[in-house]
Amino acid sequence: MAFPFTDRQIKTKLIPPGDAPCASPVFFISPKIVTMNDKWPDSQLVAMGFYSSVVHYAYIATLNARAAMFNFCLWDIAGAYVIFDRLGIEVRSLTNGTLYAPFDTLLYDTQLKVKDTYLVSHPKDYDLFKDILVLRGI
């Protein structure tokens, strides 16, 4: 959305990606992880990190990014999760592939941070990104 809360506000309609994964090569991940793994496959994706889950989620929801890897707190994803669910974008555990269940209290520590690492992506992209991350030892 451009010029929010002004008379020049331009809204962007969110469109579910359907059966095709997002064509964007952008993947949000900690730049520290990228530098630890110097053979990151640039031909498959461009790793970025804005250090803002809200920005990352907005990019994914508007199909300007392909996926993101997170260890988030409940409040980081609460609003975005509803949008992702409506768009058919999944939040899956990198450990065991289970779908994120926001009301499962066993997923969180005492600070309401998830105990696992999650990948936010189109369902058809999950295996691709999981394989890339496993190859990098993440």
C-alpha cells in the first residue's frame, strides 16, 4: 500500500497464489546465516533480511517474496497468520513439517516465542526451501 492513511492512499489487492509458487527469488533469512554458509545457491534465490517480521510478512503476502524462515513470537505472526491462511500460504515447522497451530500452547516458551523454526511459504515451495536449508546445515 502506498501513501497509507492519506487521501492519495493506493490499496493493493491480495491475490492467492493458486497452484503456482511465487516467482520471486527473494527469501527472507538472517544475513548471519547466509554469511556462515558461503555457498548459498544464488541461482535459486536471493537471501535478504530486514530484521522486521512485519516487512517480511508483507512481502510474502503481496507475492513480492517467496518465503521466510522464522523463530517468531506469538505477537509477530498473529495478524499475518490470518492473512496467510486466507491466501493459502503455509507456516510449517522445519523440524517435522507440521503446520503451525497458533493456539497450541506447547509450541511456545514462557516468553511466547516458538520453540521451533518455521518456514512461511507456498505449500509447493516447502520441500525446496527445506532441502536448501538442510544442505546448508540450518
